Amino acid sequence: MITVYVLQSKNKPKRYVGITNNLSRRLKEHRSPRSTVTKLLGDFELLMTESFPDYSSARKREKFLKSGNGRTFLNDLFRMGPANGG
């Protein structure tokens, strides 16, 4: 399974949308001091995950969530202000 995930900064109005085949490993990488996502978001929480049977389907969803309509969808879903994610 391929997972599309959304991280939300606890301190800033910022989000990150990503894709992985191993979510626990990827979250550990994001928490590493060398991660650019950690530098961007600071302390973050996992907002949502969606699983897909193949990379192609997951990539389409990731691209949507990173688009303007996708950001609007996430804002409506989580009732927060605009976020710069991607």
C-alpha cells in the first residue's frame, strides 16, 4: 500500500502533503533535525492519511491535495486558515 499523508505545523499555518510506502519510517525522517520539512513546520502533527493500492493512484491524490482546490479542500476539512503546503 502507498500512503498519502498530511502534516500540520503546531505553531504555524503551514501544511505538508507527502507520499510514502512506509509511513512510520517517513515520519521518523521528518522528525530528524536534518529534515527540511521539520525546519519548515517545526513541531508537527499527522492530520490525515489515505491508502492506495498503487503509486499512480496515490500520486494523483497527492497532486490534487497540493493544488489550489486541494488546499481549499483541506482548509474546509480541518477548518483552518490558508496553508502553504507541498
